[in-house]
Amino acid sequence: MWIEAKKLAANKLKLKCIEDPRLRLDIGKVTDVVANDRKVAWGILYGLEPPPIDSVWQKIRERGWKVITTRRSTFTKKEKQVDHQMVADITALVSGCVFKGKIVMVSGDADMIPAISKSLQMKWSTEIWMWENGVSNSLKKLAAENPGLTSINILDSRLEEVTFTNFTFGAIKIPDTGSAIIKDIDFTPDETWQKKLGEKLSWPFQICMIGPEKFQNPVDFKDIILIFANAKAKDNKEFEKHHFDKSRRDVLNDFADITIFRFRFRCLVLISRKKHESQKHGNENLPAERQAN
């Protein structure tokens, strides 16, 4: 679900890459949308074994859902075991329950067909929720053949409702390439500014604020680093060789009062023109190492 959501987000934002790696699913909101104000008898979240910090899974458990995790295949890296577990559980439920009900699944994989077929045989109804491009043609065909008991609900229009974009760069080490530094900002880089710049650049980026809080260096207070995502371009061209310079020009055009301060190692450093002029006149008061920069 997450992979298809990243692709959908990239298309909606008109990015030049295939996926938006910053996109995150809000699983809680996904479950709310799928529940559609109905009382859920019980729910299960199936996923790959989480990292040591499984806060996402824990939040779902707090909602009363059961969480089943499995390991990704060592050889194929596929998630087949997740699908097989879902099929087995659905088959057991519809076969062993006297009362009829409704299965609501967030999956568009054709591997779900055996479970849905068994549900149909036992007169259970099934709802499928997924992104348009994530629903297999086999499932669409099955739903069309059983309109009374099987339905497909497309989530594309709910993308913003069930996801969020992580604009904050969380790694400790800033990459040496594919980044731009805007020095001495006099504005707040809020979400509106980030989205506006993102529309102009057409390439996903994250930001990291440089200041005394993190680096204990007052000289660099209120600088922004834009870290461009290492994503696969739709034209299959490498970002560093073909798209970075375009993004660099777009950043410059977006800041009329910004001039180049330093450009090396494919890392663009910008500084506000007004402050740049004041620094030139007062440069003799700076330490030698700062003058060298």
C-alpha cells in the first residue's frame, strides 16, 4: 500500500521522479476511512516485521486491533507470507462462522482471490480498498462478476487524508552531494513554503535547520539545508548528472534576494544578498577561517 501511495503522490505533485520517498501512511487514519463510521467487530493489521522501534504497530494495538507481522523473504524480498496469512485467516473465518458478515480488506493483490472466492461461496460480502493502480485486473474482473457481494473502493481521492509528507531530514550526517544551503534566512520555512518550493522544483527534498540548538555554532544560526531525495527519475536519468543543476537554478529563481555564496562538491550554498553585502564590508572583523569561506 505504501509503495503505490508514494507513486500516486509523485504523480499528484508532478514530480520528476517515480515515487515520493517522503510520504508516510497514517495507519490510524486509514483504518478510520475504511471503517467508514461503521462498528468494527475486530481488525487485523498484517505487515512485515517492524524495526526495533515499532511505534506504528503499537498505536494500532492501542486501537484494539491485532497486529500480525512476518519476515520478508530472504531470497526474493517479497511479502508473500503476509498475503498467505491473510488468505488463510479469511478462509478460516468465513468457513467457521455461523453468522454472515462483511470482510473489509485493504489490498488490491490478486493473491487475495482465493479468500474472496471462499467468501462468495459462503455468502459473505467483501469490500476492497486500495489505490486505483494498486488493484489487479483479476480483482476488478471478480468484483464486476459479483456486484452484489464484492465491491472496490478507490482511495486516490483520500490520499491527503490518510498520508502526510515528512519534510524534516532526520539523519545525523548531511550528504556531501545533492544539497543546497540557504544561509541567514529571515523567514519561517513552514509547510506552506515547503510545498510552494516543492511545486517549483518538481523534485522531493527535505530540510534541516542549522543553528546552535543542534550544532552549537552561533555563526550558522538560521541556515537551511535542502537535501534532495535520492529517487529514481521518470526519465531514468541520474539526479546528480541531469536534474541537480535544474533544481539549483529553480532555487535561485525562487529567491530574488539570494546570491551564490559558494558552490562546490555539487553542494550549493546561498546567502541573502543584503546580508552578503554587510558581511563584505565587515569582513575584516571576522576570524581568518570565516574570511576563507
